[in-house]
Amino acid sequence: MQKRTDICSLESTLSLFFDCVTKHRSSAVIAPFLGAMTCIFRGQTSEAVVPFSLDDESITKVIAQLKENVRPYSPDGLQTFNMPLTYLLDELICNIQQHAQTDKGYAYLMYNKAAKAIEIIIADFGITIYGSYVAAQKHLDKLGDSDADALNLAQNGYSVKNLPDTENRGYGISSNMKMVVEGLLGEFAVLSGNALLLQASNNRKILALPSEIDFKGTMVMVRIPAQVPDGFNLYDYMS
Amino acid sequence: MKQIINIQEQYGAELHTRQMMERLAANLQPENEYLLDMSGVGQISRSAADELYNLTHSDIRVDLINLEPFVEKMLSAVTKGRFLPRQHTAGDMPIIHCTTISSVQRQLMAK
């Protein structure tokens, strides 16, 4: 496998992000990924933040549009990245469709030239991950009363679904995180309510955030080096 | 005689949503037999594959033909997912309670 690319860490971006949203700084002067996160947090849109409806046509269109944003920068025109990227976008967007109880999502996918990385945000203003467990009345015994507990359940594969009508594998967050962090050598974060899950190579934790941070929805943030590592096999992460 | 439906022509080369497959199912009649020609469909989401599994295990007689490798793998993963017991192999993550923004920032920078 290739050595992990030294990219600007998601942790430092998140640190600036929390600084921005709590001190109400303008997002106009900050880096695009950070600016997009801040826009979404504040319920704003920008040129790069694309709102989408959750019908088939809109989802197909937004996934195609997002991939076109990065195709020119991919070393092989997205040939090797197309499948893992589409797999990831499908999973994140389908999670909104199936769990968030909202009619709209927000997407950002751009290539960061300086970091040589693809940056992705998929977000919604739905019922949060905690809210989806409560709405489904699932795992309430393990849920506790916090967004942090809900994120912990979700990353550990606890499903809100019931067999036999659907595959009972939950949000798929753990397999997506594994693919992003171990397979693609990237970083993965989820902000839901007032909890933040962070998974990077050297950092794996959930932060229960102070009360002034409360995102009314779920925002997944991913940063992936633009080059697919040698030896990466998507099928290893589909089980 | 089995009716052949070209999925790529009707739904595109990438099947993203569960609803897409539900629409397909809604258009099929139990008294007929169908061959779903999957040639040219290179990508399918887990949700769409899950719904396709439901369709192939319903009262409607449906066979899939010309599966691309990725689609075949995804259907196989979904089928296994139906029968394997729930796995919680990721384990718990440490939960750290932060009461101030500066404590959040310290945690984010801590290695």
C-alpha cells in the first residue's frame, strides 16, 4: 500500500470550523471546504454547495454533477476513483433518504489542489442520527440520551431497520469509514446534533460538544487523497 | 415467453436509489415472467441492490442476466447481509465530553 499522503488534516479544519461557527466569523475568507461546512451549518448555500431533492432524478443528477466537479483533476479521469466515489456518495445520500425524515440534502465535492485531496460534504437538516433511533424505537436501551451515544451506535453497525424487508446493516457508517480511512487513506467525520465523530488514521473518537454547537441535522465530511492507493480493492469493504 | 427489460435503457447505467427499483417492481405483473437485462449497468447502490434482492425473491418471476462484475458483487454482499447475524465489530469509540470550544479544539489537535 502507498504511504499516507500528507494532507491538511480534517482535525485542523474542524477546529477552525468550530471557531467560525461560534464566533460568527465570515466564511468568505476561509478555505473552500471550511467555507462550505460553515455555509451548510448556517443553512446557507453557495456556488459550491448544491442543495438536492431526494427523488431519483435529483439524486442521479447531483451524483453525476459532483463527480464532474473532480473529474478534471483525477489523474486518470476518475477511472479508478469512479466506483469507490459513487459507492460512498450512494451510501451517504441514501442514508438521508432513508433515515433523516427530510426532503432535501446538501452536497459539496471539490478537488483541493493544495492538499491534492477530494473533499466531500453530504448534509441534511433532518432528525439527526439520535432522532432516527428514537423515531424507529430501536436500541433505546443502549441509546442513552445523547447524540454522542447515537453516533457510537451508528458507527458500530446498530441498525434502525427491521428484517425481513431490508438488509439489516444500519447506516453503513463503519464500512464507509473503514474504506475511507484504511482503504483510501483519508479522513471521515460526522457532525450530528451536538456530537462529532472523527475517524482519521491517528485519531478515533466521538466528542460530545458544548451546548453552543448544535447542528440540527447530520453532516458527513470526508477528505480523500486524489490518488487511489495501490492495492485498494473496493470489494474488500462491501461485505 | 419471458419479457426482456433493458435496465440501462430505462433507468441508466448507475442505479442509485431503492425507489428506482421499487418503481421497476411496480411495473411488473405477477402473471408474467421477466428477464432483467443488466448489461451496461456498471454501478448499483447497496439500497438499490437490496430492493432488487426483494424483487427477485417476490411473487414476480424475475431473472437477472448479463450482470456486470460490480453489480454481481453488490448483490452477493446484500444477499450475505440478509443471512449473516448482525455484526458489531467496530467496537465502541471513546466518547469525550467537551464543555468549551477550546476543549473541543484541544481534542481535535490531540494525537
